[in-house]
Amino acid sequence: MDHNTAESFLRQARHSLARFHLPRIARCLRLLSDREVWWRPNAASNSVGNLVLHLAGNVRQWIISGIGGARDNRRRDEEFSERGNIPRRKLLKKLRSTVAEAERVLQKPRSRELGRRHSIQRFHVTGLEAVFHVAEHFAYHTGQIIFVTKLKRGKDLRFTRLPGERRKGGRRRKLPPI
């Protein structure tokens, strides 16, 4: 992978996590009560709170520890066993600080480092595969959080707009840069 491709990939990964998906999760957490954040439709499903803890754990393990070299102290099972003792503002603070730390890690790698192999959660992956996994995983669970929020609020959250599509009042939506 050449340097420009690597930089472009990392820039897009940082954007996806911090500027695209994280603000949507933050908005969902603001729209839900603390009680709703821990609601589960059934025993086989996770709450929004569990998903936020899980995303923070995944980003920390795969990016901050796996690529950045920090100590891996993840307790994955606890991400799913929590039942509501953490307020939504603390969940959001934890996720924001984890994503900010991951952004710092993703400022550093160069193309040859993305090709290096890492052992993360007993998977043997390149740095490129690890970053791709995290971006994909984050998007997947963001969609679940949005779905639960729509289910609880019963309304369109207006996250999806096509380029050039007009908002109410006739103004064009300014899209964030990629």
C-alpha cells in the first residue's frame, strides 16, 4: 500500500468513527432516558448501554492496544452483563474519550505499519484489517443503536440525507468533509 492510500484510508477511518457514527450515537443517547438506554427487547438482545460499552471495549482492544501498543485490559463479558448502573452521560464520555484516543493512534501509522501483523483477540490480522474491522463493527452497532432509538421515539431521526437534498425551510444541508 502506498503512503497516499494509507493516509486516505486512515483519514476515512477516523472520520467514520469520530465525525460520522459517534455524533449519531451521542444524539441517540440524548434522546433516550437512562432507563431506556438499558432497555432490552428480550433476553437474547443487548441494550444500547451494552452496545456503547462494547464499542468502547472493541475500539480500545483493536486500535489503542492492538495497533497502539497500550496494555489490553478489556473484560468483554462485562460489556454485556452490565444491567444499568452507568448513566448515559458517563457512557458517552467513555466512548468519546476512547474514540479520541483511537484517533491519536490512527494519526501515527504509515503504510508499512498497516501491513504488519498483530495478534488481537486471538485473531492474526494486519493493521489494515484491524482498522477496517473496527470501522465496520462501529457502523454495525451504530445502526442497532439508531434502530432502538427510532423504536423508542417512534420518529425519523433525520440522519440520512442525499447530497444536495433540501431540509425543511429550503436550506441545503451542509455535509461534513470526509
